[in-house]
Amino acid sequence: MAEVRDPVMSTADPSIPRLPAGASNLQALLATVAETLLSVFRGFAFWATIPLPLVIAGTLATNVVATRPLLVGSLVVLNVVCAALGHSYSPSV
């Protein structure tokens, strides 16, 4: 008489590591925090671009450029960097 064996079926594959449920929540939290920090940084760069030309004009008007040219040059570079980084910022109304 032939013996009939019940096939054992398993849906779990031990060779594929799975992240615990808490890890995906942590990844989502970290992604949200990173997006928020990036938005804050872009917002700061956007708003810093507005007064920096006035500060640069003030240094030129008060002849600070003659005594501290590196400071004025740094302010110009900072203005360009802030304009580039804050370019994609969109303030919410």
C-alpha cells in the first residue's frame, strides 16, 4: 500500500530578511523629518536672499569695502548661494 504524505506548505521564506513593522515607521518618520529640515533650510535661504543686497549696499555706501573687502566678497557669495538654494522654495499662503 502506498503511503500518502501531506505536503507541508510554508509561505514564510527565511532567506529574505524582513524589517520589523517599527522600522518602516521609523523610516517614514526620518523621511518626514528630513523633508521638514530641507524645507526650513530652503525657506531660510529664500528669505535671507531678500535683505542681503541691502546689507551689501550698506557696506558699499559706508566704505567698508575699502577696509574689509573679504567681508563684502563673502556677503556677495553668500547672497548667490542663498539665491540658488532658496530658488525652489515656495512659501505657503
